[in-house]
Amino acid sequence: MRVPTEEELSQLRGFEKIAFRIADKANRDPTLKRYGHRFLDSIGKMWVYVSTNKLTRVDGLQHVREIDRSRGVVFVCNHLTMFDFYVISSVVLRSTDWVKQMFFPVRSAYFYERPDGVLVNAIMSAMAMYPPVLREKERKAFNRYTVDFITEAAATPGSLIGYHPEGTRNKSAEPYTLLPASTGIGEIIYHARPVVIPTFIIGLQSDLATQVRSNFDGTGQPVTVTFGAPIDLADRCSMTAGPEAYRAMAEYLRLSIMRLGQRDYEMRVREGLPLPGPAPRLDTTPNAAELDRMFSGQAQSISL
């Protein structure tokens, strides 16, 4: 796996440098990464299950179980809380045996800027929330490393990558309508050619203690996870590598996730479950029909 250049490392500030060295060691050293994954595949997946099992229901799990194991797998998901991928990865680890290592790119804020953030990263993910993503425009040169690292990992069989195309949490009153997608995920998929699983999750609370307590005292809201069928965007794309192709892939993934959100919304209406917000507005995805034609055959795989 490629290492960051001196120029990229120079973008890190203060405590970020220490936090990055710790996380980089945990994810680059084969022995540490192996033992970290064993922790997640045993204690980690079970404590998340015990803390959420009374509230969580899953749809589309067959897509995860029947996956092509010859390539890495990228789960692209909406972003409502910091705990989305804890629940998703617990479901995947308890249902399959193909995962050998996991990476979840995360904003450097908190997890790489504060000692308690590093502690949370260590305890809850064995430092798998790596590499960091820097948001300040003047420091984005570092993110070249993050994209390259995840691209390499995504091309490796046995790798699970968790990625939020939105890039930041959706705190709006419309949780079913995703924020604009970043082009980084399109570039990763274009070059790594992994299996891509669109995923939608909703119902988690942002406060961990409240979320865990609500699972046991009956006050929690239903947490629903919906997996879509695998899609092969890179194999379907005839566009030359570049921002236009990456943007088209990212927008199609956004549309795919929102369609799963619509499935969730309609299921909740049908079964009388609480509605966290208004129905998704699919018309907020530019050129949806054109994207469907571009990635012909994929729309049917996640149709409602």
C-alpha cells in the first residue's frame, strides 16, 4: 500500500500528526491489522448486535451473502449518524465470512484531532476509521493519499470499504434525500473496479448512550438497513477517466441509495412504522434518466 509523501504529511497539524501515525501503524502493519480485524469480527460485531438487535431489521441481505469474492467490496451509504457503518459492518460480519480487512475513510475532525477521538477509533473500530479526510480547502492535497490508499484497498479481495458519498452528515429535515455526492468515490470505483453495494440505513440516534439504552427500554425507533444488488459501474462506463466520469458515477450512486431510501419509506408506510422524514425527492439527482441509460441494466437491479 502506498505511503503518504512528505508534502501530503505536511498538511497535518498538531495532534493530527500523532493520531495519523497511530492509525497508520495499526492499518499498515499486517499483524496489527489482522488482530484488529479479529477483534471486530468477534467482540466488535457482537456488542453492536447486542446494543441494537431489538430495533434493527435488515432487507436485501442475500446481496451481501452472494457477493463476488474475487474483488474488494465498497458499501456506499447515506450518512445520518457517526454510527451508520458500525451497524452495517456488524450485520455483514455476522452474515458472511469473506471479509478480511475493513477501512472507513473519515473526516479528520474529532477522530484525528482529539485524544478521545483516537480512543473511540481504537475501541470501536480497531483504528479502521482510516485514512482521514481533510476538509479545509488549503489542506486538501493530503486527500490525494486517501483516495489512492482506498483505491488500492478496494481492488483487494477480502477488503470491505465503507464510504459515504455525501462526505458529511445529512442534518436536514429530509433524511431520505441525500446531499450532493463527492467525486472521490467515483474515482475510486473507476480505477479499483470493486463490487459496489448501495446501502441505506435510517433510525439511529446520534447519541450513543441514548441509542443503546433505547434498545433495551423499548423507547428506540426502528433501525432499518436496506442493501441493494451489486452494481459494476466501472465495467458499464465508456467514459474516459476524469472528473466527468467520476462525477457521473458518484451521482448514480447517490440516485441508487435514494431509491433504496424510497423502498424503506414505502415499507414503513405499508407496515405502519414511524416516518423519520418526507419521502425522498428523486428529482434532486441531476439527469437521472441519462444516468440510468449510461449505466444500462443497473437500474433494474435496484428497482422497487
